[in-house]
Amino acid sequence: MGVITKDIVIIGGGSAGIAAAVCAYNNGCKDILLLEKDAELGGILLQCIHNGFGLHRFKEELAGPAYAQKWVEMLDATDVEVKTSTTVIHLSADRLITYVNPREGYVTIKAGAVILATGCRERSRGAIATPGFRPSGVWTAGTAQKYINMHGYMVGRRVFILGSGDIGLIMARRMTLEGAKVLGVAEIMPYSNGLPRNIKQCLDDFDIPLYLSHTVTDIKGHDRLSSITISKVDENLNPIQGTETDFDVDTLLMSVGLIPDTALATEAGIKLHPKTKGAVVDEHMMTSVPGIFACGNGLHVHDLVDFVSLEGEEAGLSAAKYVKGELTHDKSLEITAGEGVSYVLPTYIDTKAMEDNTELKLRVGYNARNVRIVLSCGDRQIKEINKLRIAPSEMEKFPISRDELSGCTQNLTISVKEQ
Amino acid sequence: MAKDVTKTYTCIVCPRGCDVTATLDESGGIVSIDGNFCPRGETYVRNELTHPMRQLTSTVAIQGGIYARLPVILSAEIPKEKMTDVMNALKDVSVNSPVNRGDVIISNVCNLGVDVLASRSM
Amino acid sequence: MYDIIIIGAGITGSFIAHNLSKRQCKVLVIDKEADVANATSMANSAIIHAGYDPKPGTLKAKLNVLGNRMYPDICKELGVTYRKCSAFVVAVDPDESKILDTLKSQAEDRDVTCIDRSGEDARKLEPNLSPSVIRALEFPDTGIIYPWNVAIALMEEAVLNGTELKLCEKVVDITKTSSGYTVTTDKSVYESEYVINAAGLYADRIYEMALKSKPDYSIIPKRGEYYVLDEMAQTVVNRIIYPVPGPAGKGVLVIPTIHNNILLGPNSDITDSPDNNNNTASALNYVKQNVGKTVINIPYDKVIRTFAGLRPSGNDGDFYIKESESLSGFVNVACIDSPGLASAPAIAEYVINEVMQGRFNYELKSDYIHRTPIKYMNELDDEAKNEMIAQDPSYGEIVCRCCLVSKGEILDAIRRPVGATTVKGVKKRVGPGLGRCQGGFCEPLVVDILAEELGIDKTQVRYDSPDSVMLVDKM
């Protein structure tokens, strides 16, 4: 029996995967299969009931489920085949995919191109090795969000939050509005990783203190969480003895970072980026394995869903070109993160194959005002952009054209410089 | 001579989060508003100074849906201090599936002139 | 009236119960925990040591070697995984090499297979061994198990054959009567002819209840802390890597697990309470520093969890396994620290055949029932998987995407004898939550399944103990 083939198989039906499917379809590729592990499409947006989605894409501020629904409606207008409650088990470098669902069992198919839109997972308490006991009542913020917003169950009444990422901040507001007492948010860095608007409307509005340069150093409770201890940290992020403060809480939510889900990428032998923990890609979102593309939070963690969709569309367009034989995969210029930049994507640009214009996406390493972001090729400065304000919590985009890169023969570096 | 006071606000209208500075005269009157990228930032700060407004999203119980809760959003912002009232108004609401995105779940909630709308179809 | 009451459903109590369930006697097992193998047996290195290192002449030396030889067959009979993964004990200087000489001669005396390797030779087999390793002894008969899976399987089979099990019941008093013992718990009162005290960290307190005075041994809880690495780090080592043993025990190890994780640890710190199984920053740092002496290139960004376990150590260094001198029929199976797990099957035989010398000589049952092993989808080929899914589609519904556990397997874990009643119980039996997301994605689904299967509201679902409340209110 021959293996069923599909031109494009997209793994993950969240915002990146749906956008990739829609875009690939609208660019002439009709034989597309979208695989989603949950019972419906939409991914993590379905539990993000707060507003703030879609400002770039739809010019309106939507709640997460509404943003997802608008995309699903666009997908419904296509003939993309969708399988929900379907988990992908294996992915090989030659694009064999094994998935399972209750209706078909285990099925292996072959794809002309694969788009990994697998999303990310939350770093857990275990991953950051927070000391203390291991009672119930310690959750990642996203898990608590799911219990509250989708299942309709409150996870606790007296809450502390570790990490000032957006999910943590949003949960502080959400739990407060649902009647819980949020005693504080601790952030190990000297600045918050959340959007300024969330500090304002999630913490300041409710007088919830934000403890910068603090982390949780002890967790007590044999059964359910009974208390936590926070401590101030020094410049090396090590707790300072004698600065401990205890909080009697029944719930500790962890909002300590997101990590791209790369289990399948790893299995397929795709090279991973040491900083983003996602795949290394070129400007077409193609990974180190030809014909396998990656996008969205499964590639690197975004702060706005609109950009996730945009990146999904880029991957969808590229995959469509790839299956039509219009995409070359030459060894190309490497772009590295210089001073002040924590990472830059893509890692490679092929100046011959690139579109007329493309965008570098980067995250800076610190908060600053009035700086320049500078792209150089060796000693030669190619382009610079002035920035009024930069923050590690906000992804920066750096547009670059083929003309600007013409004549570049050696690797590129992007850095932050004082004005 | 009377001294002007400045107050800085992080605009929450969109994820951009502009730092908007309002300069006030001695009696609290607005002299100028700067730092906003768009006009909505000025409106936001004017509201913050007089009557802060907030969007509110939450959930209501739904019967027969894929999940136990239906996410809801307001048709417009409400005074910040009314958020608790609206949350209380949502507590005992239960709707039946199917619901369409944008359906009015509660009209004129708490007499605020604002509707509670379904954020999604379910 | 029971013939025998066993206090403690850890690995030791489970082996004893299982052994006795083959005989015509009435046995009750009582444990204060919410599940079998929930304290010391839950949190340890999960190694079936070969038995070369306990001091000559000790019970530990005798029972470890015997136990190591019993495990492969027992695990096969029970249908649980046992993997002979082999181990290196490595020396980094000539003094340590001298200790290897001692271990080697002890191994020879005990008929334990031992291969002497140069550092270079060892590094060929384990490329991440530190360059400072100058010599390694390989013990190919060293194995790994999931201790709780073995204990649960043992107890399951015991219960299938008539053993009674009471969980979440705390023994509060034991009184000698003319015909045996009255054991009072926080829920009920039971009578038996014999009592076996396999209460682990609480063994001395249990004995004191019966004795009404201080016993002649005391339990010193020694905490060991560990890191768990994601299966993506599984290539770090193939074998268990031990440093040379020191006064504090076997030292900090690097250990592959059955599910292809890697454990790093443990340290050994005396604590003042048998409940202090908390992690501490200092011990975790100690583990990191010491692991580096034997193994390099450890990907700490692949840490998914830390845990701590307590060893119920005795005051004289050996197991304390004997009948009470003043209370006849009261047997202490105590101070079972390392190599307690490796020795456990031999401990059960030793108690029944030697300590009780024929007094447990009940007739063997002719209608003994073997358990049906849990079918793990991951261990089947695609055809067998599809047969399962065709019969029951829930086997095609993946709940835990990290460890690829289906809803069908979770339902099995709940429906079996000694079935899971808690989130932790499900995790122990079939694995959702053991992976890199640590339950972040699958826990809400597991809670749903437990609530539905047990016919309770989700607010009644517990993580582990009856007080480990999860969801506090229905909105």
C-alpha cells in the first residue's frame, strides 16, 4: 500500500498554523492538510479571553477567541483539509509524518513540505528548579488560565505570581476580578518582561505590588501550598540572604518564560538556535532540513499574535513556493546578534533568492532609550534605524531590502548602539 | 508664579504602550499632553485624569458548548470603578449553545449603556 | 481477624504482601499515604545496584546481591519494565582507584560480574565521562526500574489474590493482645496475629507505639535531592555513572531512567523530620558541582524537574530486620535505606523464610491469579496500536503530548485494581505529567478524566493526599 502524500502538511492549528494554511492555499497550493491536537482550531488563543489581539491585522482590538475565529473563518473559505484531535507522533527529515487520532488510529503520510507551527510551552517550576516542597497549588500561569477561562474552575484564593511576563500579569487581573487576592508579582530581572499596558491595567489598577529583582526561594506546604518566600537577588540573579519575605498563599502561578516546542523538529534532525530554542531558519522560514519550515511561537516566542500570524503567512507562502519548485536553498549570508541584541532571525539570508524586501526580527538585551539599531557587514555599516525606546519584552523589526544587501559577501551583524 | 505639574501615564489603549505626559496647571487643568503616538493616547490620558475607563473581558456559563465557559467582552469601555459590578452581573448568567460571536449576552449591563457580547461562537 | 497486618505500602511492604498473597493467609496492608509507593519508594535513584559495595558481612551485602538477581524474573512475571543498563564506578585519582580495588575484590567474593576498564576505554563507551576519569569498574548487572510501577504491580497482584489494602489510613496505636495485636488507625480498628512494620521513615515511631517505650533503633531521615533532565538529554550517558563511594554513601550519580530521562543526584543530608522532602538551593548546587567531577556536557537547560527523597537510615548502617525480642510476632523491617530497593525482593523472602522460620508457612494457593500488565501504547507496534484504537478509540486520543499517553491508558490506570485515584496516581501508573511540560498541558485533561471516572466534581479531584486540593471553586 502506498503512503498517502500531501503537498503541504501543517503541524499545529493555532494562529501560526491557520495563517500558514490560508496563505499557502491562497498562493496556489490546494493540497494542504492541517493537523491539530486539540478538539478545535485556535490554539492557546482560545483561553486568552482578554482583548488586545488583532490591532495590526484587523485594525480592531479583539479578544483571543474572536481573533482565532476570524482566522478560522478565513480557513473555512478554503479547501484546506483539517484534522482535529490529531497528534503528530513522528516527523522525519524526509518529511514522513505519523499522526494519531481516535478515528483513524496511527497513520503515516508523506508531505511535499512541512510547516511546523507547534507553539510553545511554559517553563515550569521544575525547569527553574525553585526550591521547596512540591504541594498542589503551584501552576504555570497558562494552565491556571485554562482552568479558569475554559473549564470554569478557580484554582485558588490567595495568589502570588512569579514572573512578570504577560500571561502572569493578565492572570493577576483575571484572578482579582474573579475575587481572588493577588498578593504580589515577583520578577527576577530589574525590569518587567510584560507590556507596559499590562503593568498598568493588571497590577497598578488593583494595587498589586511588583517586586523587581526578586524571586521565589522557598515553597511550603505538604499537601496544598501554604506559603512562599521571596528574596531579593543580586546583579548575578542570586538570592541575597536576609532579604526574605513570606507570603501566606494557596496558589503560586509561574510566568517564567515560554519555550518553543521542538520535539518534532529535534526528531527530524533540525538544527536549533541556542538562544531562541527554536529552529534555525532562513528568510523563507525554512529550517536546516530542506522542505521543513517553522513559524510562530514554535520558532521563537512572540509578544503579539498579529506577528505570529504574519510569520505563519510567510512560512505558508514559502512552503507553497517550495512545492512549486520556486524556492532555492543556497548557502547564504549568516546574520549574528551583536552587542545589545539577544537574538536575531532569520539566521540566514540568501541574497540571490530573497524577495525584494524582507524583515529581520530581533530581541534586544536591555531597556534603553534613544539608541540606534545597526546592521553591519564586517566593518561596513549597511543600515541603521533610530529607536526612541527598546525593551527586551518587545520584538523589533528591521526591514532590509535586496538592494541594501547587494555586495555583501561576508556575514552580517546586528547590534544596538548609542546615538 | 504657579508651577505646572506633570504626570506620566503608560497608555493602555494598545500594546504599543506609549508613555504619555500630561502637564497640569495648579488647579489641575490640562495644559498639554505629549508623548502619545496616536490621538487615542490623548483621550486615554484625559480620561485617566477625570474618569478612568477600562475594557473588561470575562466568561459566562454555557450549556451544551464545547467548553463550560463562554468568553465575553464589552461593547465599549466602562468606568474603572464599575468593573466589580459588571463581574457580579455576569456571575449568575448562563446561556445555551449555540451562540454567535457578537451576540448580546446582557444588554445595557448595570445601566452603563454598554452591552456584554459573546467573544466567540460556541 | 487478620493473620498478618503489614504497615507500609512501600516497595518493601509491597514485596512482602505480594509474597504472602501466594499463600493461604489473610493479610491487610495499611498506609497513611494516598497511594502505594508514595514516599521513600517514590523518590530515589531507581537503581537495582549490583551489590558490590555494602560492607562485607552485613544484611545489606547479602540481600542486595540476592535481590539484584531476583528482579529480572519478577519484573517479567509482573509485566513491568526492568532494564539492565549497566553501570560504571569511576575513579579520578590513584586514591580513588584504590577504592575500586576494594570494590572489585568484594564483587569477586560475591560473584558479581565486574569489568575493569581504563579511563580511555571507559570514555569510548561513555564519551561524556570527564577527562579526569582514570579508571572505571563496569557492573553490567546493574539495572533500572520505576520503583513505584513495581510496587503498584506487586500490590495489584496481591489485591487480586485477596490482600486487603487501606490507603490514607494512619496507624495511631498498636497494642499486644493475648492472641496477637490490635492495630488502631485514624479510621478503624483491626486485629491480627502478626504485625510487620515496614513503615519506612516512620518505622521507629510505629515500633514505639507497640513497645510503649523507645525502641533499640531510630530512623535518621537522610534527604537526597535530584534534577530530572528531559528525554532530549538522554544521550548524555547510556549507563549509570557512580563516583567512588564515600562515607556519605554512593555519591552523586548520573542515572538513565526507564522513560529515557536522566537523573542527577543525590546528595545526602540528615534532616530532622521524616516529612522534610523539600528541595534546597544548597543541595541542588552541591549536586551540580559534584556531577561535574564524573560527567561533562550536561545540558542544564534540559532540566524539567527537581525532587527530593528521604532515606530511612538506621543508626548502625545496616538494615534492621528482625522479630521484636519483647513482642513476639511483631517484625521490624526497618532502616531500609540504600540498597533497599535493590534488596526488596530478597528482604521479603528473608522475612518470611528466615526471620519467621516457618511460622508463615501457610499453604500455597492453587488458584493464584496473575495480573494483566498495563498495555502501554508506546511499547506496541503500529498494527497493535491500531487494533487497540479500533476496539476503543480512546487509545487514539493523546492526552499527554510529551510522553504520548492516550486517554485509554489513563482510563486503564484508574479502572485497574489498586487504580489511580489522584493526579499523581495517574502520573505514576501511565506517565502524563512526567515530561517536559510537567503537566502544564495535560493536567486539566487528567483532572477531567479522573472526575468523570470517579463520579466526583472536579473540586474533589486531588493531586495526591486528601488535603492536596487542586481546584477550589466551580465558577
